[in-house]
Amino acid sequence: MNITVQAEQLGSERVDITLSADRFAYLVRLSTGKESTRFSDNFFDLEPGESRTISLTDQESSIRADDVSVDTYVSQDCTVHRQSQ
């Protein structure tokens, strides 16, 4: 399975991440390693060809697109492709 990730930096406290998958992706998870990061959605399924945009905010520290990692419940079968905007 391939997941495409597009990130848009919206200031120092917000990043929008748009994800799409070529096959069904079960329990897609985003993380930053920071407890203060808030996600508009997380732990969700993606249908083939569907795209979903998730907003990440962090009021306590700056957040960058490079801080975000993406994986799935079956991550050994998943390849993440990052694209810049």
C-alpha cells in the first residue's frame, strides 16, 4: 500500500496534512512525539482513492511538517510518499 502525504505549513503553530492511499488503509495514525499536539482527526481508515486533510496544531511549541510521522495498523505493508506544497 502506498500513502501519499502532502503537507502545508500554516504558520509556526499549524500544519495541514492531506493523505491519500492507493489501497484500503486501516487505522492511519499521525504523530509528532509531542503531547501538546492536537489533531483534527486521527486513527482513521482511508478508502482507495480517498483523500483526507488533517489539521495539526500546537499552542505550546512550534510544529513543522517534518515533525509529522504517518503509519497504519499494518505498517510493514505501507510505504509513505511525502510531497511538498
